Amino acid sequence: LRYQTADPEAMRGQLRHLLAVMPLASVSLGIIPFTAQRTVWPLEAFYVHDDTMAVVETLTAEIKVTQPRELADYARAFAGLAEMAVYGDAARALIEAAIDALE
């Protein structure tokens, strides 16, 4: 939320978009606060699509993981991150605070 990848106007737009999509039934948006106890923290970005594939992004490559044992590792990591996250009003408050910090 606070890592600036664009100018403040673009960042505000992106953060406001998160606020706009949060109420959608198909969206579950969790935010890990700075104060969360980090018991699980993977070094790379990853996306778990379903129980057949995860995609891992490294500096130089995108890796498709399909081995069940490795998929289970990513599913556990995701569950740990999801447990640290806040949702609903608490997530909305963090997004609004990030918008306010840009002004």
C-alpha cells in the first residue's frame, strides 16, 4: 500500500480502486499490517491458482509449480499470510490511511 510505484495521483487512483472492488462478492482483499507477527514470509511473490498450479515470480523468471508436495508448501504459506491479514473495515482503514499519507 505504501511502496510508491507511481506518482501520488496514480497511487491514489490505485488505492481507491481497491476500495471500490472490496465489496464485490468475488473479491476477498486482505492486507498484512506492518504490526503483524510474521511467522511465515516467503522471499518471492507467488500466486496459488488452485490445487494444480502455483506461479512463483523471481527477479528473472516466472516458475510454474505443479508438484503436489511443492503446491502444499505454497498453500501453507498462503494460509499463513491470510491469517496475518486484516479484512473488511480494518483493511479499508489501512487503505484510507495510505491514501491520506499521499496528500
